[in-house]
Amino acid sequence: MRPEVSVLQDVLGVYDHRYLQLDEDRRRRLMAATSHVIGDGLPEEDRDALPAAYRLRAFCIQRGLHEELERLIRDETEGRMEGAVVVGGRVYAMYPYLRGVPRHDADITDEVRVVHRLDAVAWTGGRLRVRGHAAIARVVSRDVRVELVLRGSARDHRVATTPCGDGFEGFVDGTDLDPGHWDAHVAVRTLGLTREAPFGAVRTPGLTTEARGHAGLTVFFTPEGSLAIFAPSAPGPSDGAGAGAEGAKKARRGWRRAFP
């Protein structure tokens, strides 16, 4: 990062809740000083190195848009985010109160992430039923496809999901999994975009995180909070069913100790 960009980030970084605490006169003086730092405009390489929130702040400051800048900061501070549109595979934030914003300043393609929530994990027959919600942040679409991605040491196992209420549900069959540790991710596709994230750290309040075993599998949560599955090795020809069952019990006890 060029030193100029670092300085500019520090300058624009004060336009947060602290800016809202200033009186009108101090706000205007701060904007005037920042406008002097920005000058006639940001070089393309410097502009691209800034997050969209800072590019939009610079846009308001250069044009003296005091009320618009205050609304932008207040909405962010209070967790209100405007929607976005997808055009040609790029995602652009929409701000109805900001007119004339260049596309490159509103481009948030590299910043949008999956928002997700795990609602339920339960055994149904011999399969694990996973229910939750997932979407690409700020992008509104009727055609959203969600997959559970179980990531093992050697390969990924993808589980299709179906709509369920305002979210999705998917069923994991333990016979499809190789022995070992599988980390759960959620992949969302819509309007030509695909985003993926570890799944399970954001949960419905009250959802149990205790390790549970069934049908030879152990479901647990990693220290980072994500959902995971442990599939034990199948018993050998001379092990017998009893030995296999005992091995599964030992595996579950081991995971409970490791991830209380």
C-alpha cells in the first residue's frame, strides 16, 4: 500500500460515530480540511485500494454533501445498509440519496460476503438434517441456490438443499463421507455470483453446541464455532459389529473432550 493511501485511510477513518458527535461548525471545518487533503480527485490506483465506504465518503466530501455524508455514516453506525444491484457480474451499492456516484465508487463486488445462520441440526432416520439461512449480503434475488459444502482433507462433498420457510434445509448421508474430519461451509449462488463461508458460528439462540453422535457419525462445533462432522473408520473384517460400535463411541468421547 502506498503511503498516500495509508494517510488517506487514516483521514477518512475519523468519519464514523465520532464525526456525528461534532457540532455543525466543526463538521464543516473537518470536511474542508479533508477536501484539501484529497485535492482534485483520487488517482485510480489509490481509489481502488480504498473500501467502498471510504470512496463514498470522499465523494461526499469533495462535493460538499454535508447531509448526505451524515446520513451515510449514521446508517452504517446504526446497521442500516442500502441494497445493491448486480450488473455484468459486478455488484454496485445503491444509495438513493446520493446522485452522480461513479460506478467505480459504488462497486462492492470484492466486499460482499455470505450472511448466514444455523437454525437446527438433528438426526432424521439415518441422515443428518441441517436447517438454516444463507444469502449474499445486500443482494436481493428470488433465485438463490444454497449448497452445504463439507470440506474434508482430500475432497469436498457437496449437499444440495431445498427451500424451507425463509431458509433452507439439507440432508447429510454419512455413507457418502470418507473417514475423518469434515468442516461445514455454505455456498450461495445468485445472479451469476458465488460466495462461500464457514457455517455454524452464527446460530439461532439456544441451539445446543454439545457434540452428538448417531449412525456412526459425530457432530460437533470447532473452537472457531463452525459446524463439523467426524466420520470414523469402518471396522475391519475381523473387528465385528461390536468393535465398530465401540470404536464409534470412543471417537465421540474423544471429540467431546477436544471440543467441550
